[in-house]
Amino acid sequence: MTVWQIDQRPDGDLGSVVVEPRETLYEYDEPLIFRSTVGLVDLLLTKVARAQDKSIYLACQTDNRTVEALRAGRLSVAGAFDRKSYWIVALDNQSRIAAYWNRFREEVPKRFFAKPGLGLYHWHGIVPDSLEQSYALLAIKFKGSDLTEAGIPLGKLKSLVDKSFSTVRKLLTPTQLINTRSSTFDVEVAPPKLASLVIAVKEPVINMRAVRRIPALNKYSKNDIELAVKARGEEFAKKLLEIQYLSKHHAMDDAYAEENFAYLDILSEILPDEDGFVSSVEFNTTGSDGLATVVFDRDDAGSIRDSVKAVEGREITEHGIVNGLITSSRTVRLRSVRGKDVTCVFASELYEHLLADPNFRVKGPISLTGRLTRRKKIDLMDVKAFRTVPADQDLFS
């Protein structure tokens, strides 16, 4: 492989063809990133150099969806130019194509590409590097030295896919479907991107035949369940921004950690380990305020895990589905949104209040506050308070 240089023989020239900006996206004294049409090809161009009295541009084929996402801050410049092959174009002072080279990505100098995660303007903040992330219900992106364009070790790929599957199920499964199998509720993902592994959830996959086999779920339509999945995603977007801000500013107090224990525990399972091969995890999801892009590095992960450990043994709030109860011991078996079973022990008076609550039911949603003891198989909670909600509402709403 030979990396392009200006003295290489061009693939051709189109001296009579003038490249005129059809839409300027970024400029400084002159258009630096713009859209143009050359022949029948819709091109996105960025100026990368000046050599031999020529302006050198990196160009690739584009489309309306890519340009709109780039302009709106939903796609990075690197993502907009993420293609397998490119044209390197030399324009003379009259903007005519004096020479062009057609090159594969690995043949293009790395300095010609923008840094990942950067949008057109600084106020865009961190933005996704792919349309799959930009329009995903939920996307998870892993970065690490072993995750490259050349490939990923199979064992590490399996580990990340397994973690992603578990996390997506916990975060997006509607409360009413927590106890169901993946054949009842699953998600469709875009083809995984292997350079910095990206798992992007496109939409939920609801098996209504399986849902109809559960009598308690007969009243829900497919649309009801899809809206519940969307609501879970929007709530997660809100929590992501809160958790990122608090962890970055070391401002996550015990009260917040206790109330949001489920989210923090779920994140702690997928965020980078101090000695692991993943250096950062990026989440993209759409909330009520638009696209949320949040990145957690090892330091952030350590801060979140410290918060989880700090509230272990304290009163935290659990959310989930009632799987059963034993009146003689005043206990309730909870299937938590964290994916764990929890044996919940009530005092006599509080247990009587629970049984008298009109919204309490086996297989119904519930929120419990109490002292949690983490155990290998089934956690234990000494319950101090509870909150029930109608089955058609989500515990996080």
C-alpha cells in the first residue's frame, strides 16, 4: 500500500470542469467544507492542503441524509467522510479540476481526516461518527487499542456483544415485559461497525404471538409496547446526561445514587474496567430534547462504581416486577430491571399496607426502597417503603 503524495501520477484531469460550491457548510475566508455536483456525482469536499499552486481537496460521494445530519450536529465531520474510497482533487485558481486521484481509505494520508466525534461547529459538542448512531433508538460504541479497522479478537468481540445485549435488554425492556424471553421482546440492530465497535439499535422487535400467550399482557397492543420502549429510551437519555454531568464534576451525592441505583448499577456493568481493553464507552440515544451523546472513560467509570459501592448497604430504590410472595415470611420476590432477583422482606405493618394497595399484584410493576445486600445469586432487601403504579404505566415515568 502506498499513501498518496502530490507527485504521484494523477488518474486523470477534468480541466474544463469547474467545481462550484452548491452548499457551503463551513468556511473561513473561503469555503472549506462544501457540497458540489460534478457530472452525476453528489460530492462532499473538504480542503486539506495547498501544493504546487493548487488547492487540494478530499472528496467523497454524499447524500441529503448525510449532509442534513452533518449540518444539524447529528453527525461528525469524520462520519460524513467515512467511506471506503475517495477522490483527491487538485483545483487551480479558477476552481477547475487540474488533476484527480481515486484512492482507497488506507491510501489517503491520515491527516486529511477530521478527528472523530467533532461536529461542524464547536457548539455541537461530541457527536456520533455514523448515521447508525445518529438515528438509533440506542447506540453503544466501544473504543480501545484492540478495536481497530483491521479487526477485533473474537473473544473480545463476544464479550462486548454479550454485554451490549444484556445492557440493551435492561434499559429498553418495558416494565411489563421484564420477565419475558428475548423471543418476546428483542431489538433489530444495524450491521455492527468493527473499527471501535458500534452496536446500534434501530427499532424494537415485538413478537405479539408470544405476548398474547401471557394473559396479563392481552390488553397491550404492539403500539403500546413500542411506545413504552421509546419512553424507556428517552428516560435513559435524560439520566445519561445527569450521570455524566455529576460524575465529571464529582458531584454525585448519596441521595442521587440511592434513588438512581438501578441505572448506575447497569452502567457499571458495561463501562470500562481500569485494566480492561476498552478505554471508553459512548452512548447515543434520543430524548425529548433531541440527540444525546455521552462518553464515559475509565475515570468516569471508576467514579460511578465508587458511587454504587458507597450506597451498598444503604437505602436504595429498586424497580421491577413482582414474581411472587410468601405471606408467612412477609417476603416478595422482585425481578429487578437490573436483571437480578431480589428477596424483599417487609415489616408486618408495611406488608399489610402492601396487600391492601389496589395496584399491587403478582406480575405487576413496583418500586421498593430499602437496605440492599448484594449476593451472588439472589439479592436481599429490607424494605422501608414501596410505590405501586398501574400496570399500563412505567416505573420510571
